[in-house]
Amino acid sequence: MGVKWDEVSEGMQIPELKKNCSTQQLVQWAAGSGDFYQIHYDQDFAKSTGLDGIIVHGALKHAFLGQLLHDWIGNTGRIKRFGCSYRGMDYPNQDIVCRGTVVKKYEEGGEKLVDLEVWTENPEGKKTTPGTATVRLP
């Protein structure tokens, strides 16, 4: 069961989602997405490009933010618009915290809509994947 329109207020934070990718999950994501760039699974290659080590796929973090939204709105809500940008590196075997804040609550075209800012944070609290979303609630 997802959140209801009357339970939402501007400025509220939605429940966070914590993820921690194993290297196996990165290989599985590479297989599922077709993104086999070696910085996501080959430690030596990643370091040769100047990275500290292999990094989590940006599109996987995008998917985590989609899960954050879906977990909040449930099956009766709908994600109408959603996007993010990849601004920082995240590494396997460390916590990636997905967070969101309600920016605006409004009605338009007979729909009850909520605009949100969403993002991932690394263990140092840096926003690595900022984004925005609009969801429809019952």
C-alpha cells in the first residue's frame, strides 16, 4: 500500500532506501543492461582510467531511485516523469542511500500530483545522482 494524497505535505522527506551493491550485482546488471564498460567490473582497467576502483553503473543508481519512488507510491500511484544525472562515483560494497523530498503538491487536469527531488548519497553524504520526479497519487 502506497502513500495517500492527504498524507503528503511539501517539504516532507520520503522513506529512504539503502542499497549496497556486490560486484556480482554489477556483473548481473551489465548482462541485463548490455553495459559492459570495463570500469564496472575490471578493477585493473578501472584503475588504469584514473578511478579508485570499479564503479556502480549510473543506470543502476537510476533504477534504485525508481525503486525508491515505487516503494513510496505503491501499486496505486504512478510515476509520470522521472530523471536523474550522474554526478559522482559510487563503489561496490558501500552503502548507497536513496532519498527524496516533496517539493510541490498540486492538482492538475483532474490528477493529484507531487513533484519531488530525489538523489543517491555516498557514505560521505555527497549527492551522486540528483534527480526529479512527478508522481500521481490516489
